[in-house]
Amino acid sequence: MRKITDILSKEVVSVSEGEISGIVTNGYVDEKLTRIRGYKVSREEYDEPRALPFRRILGEGDALTVRDSSALEEFTGKECPLGRKVFDSMGNYLGLLRDLLFEEESGRISALLTETGEHSPTSVLRFGKNALLLRAPAHEKKVFRCRRGTPHKKAAVAPKDEGASSLAADALTFPAESTAEERAEEALTFIERKPREGSPKQDYTFLLGRKILRTVGPETDPIAYAEDIVTPEVLLKARERGKLVELTVNSKKA
């Protein structure tokens, strides 16, 4: 069995060209999260991330080797939801998705690893940009379907008396202060939805919690120092300054 995090940050080397063709930044999977199809490869020079299917890999050691750069195909897969919040259908929070266990030859996923333990991929209902939903035992026989169509219009609300309206306005004028967790979630949302201008949208949330090996960024104004832990705020700074690849190669799993 392999862990997907064991592959992340490895370089992809072209044997015939003698060049580093990119860095593995994630895996890509099927719609049901039952099988890993290959790896997502990023490089600052690329306009878009590339896909490296298992069948195109020649060898795997400290780096992945391929025959030439044509082994990297157009990326059309669905990314592993690493770093996503995991909930069950009863609304219980199961932690962040930290890793996937999979079979090397077939790519079949055998377990999802979160902070609360292992979970079977057969329990996966849906996963999207910021969450992974698992079926709770209480909903074993319940069918969940995604409804598509035109959203319902909001029903008209009857006007309230002037005093009640004034109280409601005051409540909106003075919202409660955001918690640290909410601010971190805002940073993650910004990272996922607001890539720097001219760059492809890429997911680097797998870096969360990793330890930084060397100071990232200029010494006069560093993004993070050696021995720091990657937080959403560090990811946000790296995104804004175009240093995500540097952060990737200069960090390791804590």
C-alpha cells in the first residue's frame, strides 16, 4: 500500500531530455473516489497543470521518471480532495482529509485517512471544492441525489413594524467578530478561488500542516521561516507572491 502524501513534492524527470518536467502536487481520481488514476504535475512555466497517468511512469524513487515530456497529458481529471473538511451525512465533523491509502499497481483506494481515523471509500457520497461527504451508518439505505435546475425564487417577506426593522438593521450593522477558525477558512477560500493573475487555478491545500525546511521568500521579507508550520495564511502569502512551488519543495510532512 502507498500513501498519496509519499508522492507529493516528488520531481518528474524526463530521461530522454535530461530535464525536470514538473513537481507532483496532487493525485487525480475518479468521481466516486475509489481509484487514483495518476498524478497532477505542476510547474511555473506551464499555463495549466498536467496529468501523469500511472502507465506513463518508468520508475519511482526519489523522483518519478518518464520517457519524455509527452508523458504529461492535458489535465482533465478530478483532484484528490486532500485538505478538505470531511463530514458524514448526519452532520458530524470527521476532521480534514490528510491522506489516501491505495494499491500501487491498480490505484484502488483502500482507505481515507482523517484526524479521527480511517474511513472506507465505499462510504463516499460526494466531494467538491471545500468538503467531502461520507454516508453515516444511520443513512445506509437512504438515496442522495443531486437536484439540478433553476433555483427557487425567494418568497416575498411581509413588512415588519418599524421597531423590528430598526433592531434587525442594528444587528446587521454590528456583526460578531470572526473567529480565528473562520479567518483561516476565509484564507483557504481565497486561495482556491483567487489565483494570482495569469496563473492557473491549482490546489496546494495538501501543504497545510507541513514543516518548512528552509526560509521561503527573500530574507528581507520572508513568507515563512525554517521550522514553521504551513498555515492557511502562509499559503495565502505564497499564492500572492508566486512562491507556491518554492514552498512545496522546501517543506515536508511534519
